[in-house]
Amino acid sequence: MKPAFLTAITLVTLSGAAFAETPCMSAVEMEAGLIDWYGETPVEGASRARAQMWASEETGTWTLVQYLADGNACVVAQGEDWAPARTDDLLVAALDN
């Protein structure tokens, strides 16, 4: 299970808060956390509009990260039970809201 800070970021995002209000951090820190803490890696071909899907086949967790021009990144959505077949649907649902 992901730490509370990523869950909190997702809850803020999914509750209808504006994207600008979503807590963000350095993209380097975000990526290090996804790799080190969750074993997630970028999903090849799963990117759109400066966003990248990260996932772990081992744990089944996934995180959709939006990259900003200032070098920061924000969690747009996250979850469990990731499967490669769902990647496109998750990207569209999270980014088209």
C-alpha cells in the first residue's frame, strides 16, 4: 500500500480540486520514490500530454504522473490491480477529466 502522501494527493485530485491545487514535488524526487519505494517503472508507450504511467507488475500498483515545465511532477491518479491492457483506459480517464 502506498504511503499517505500519495493517497492524499490522489484524493485531492479526484475530489474535483483544480490541478493547480494538487501537491507536487521535484520530478527527480517523484521518480526516485516510485522506483525505490514501490518498484514502479515507466510503462513503455504509456505517455500522453506530458504525463507518464508508472507501474509495478510485481505489486500491481500504478501511478500516473504529470510533468510540469518547471521540473516538478504531480500525481494525477494512482491505484492497484494494474494490468497492461488497462493502461490506455487509465490514461484517458485521468487526463480527460
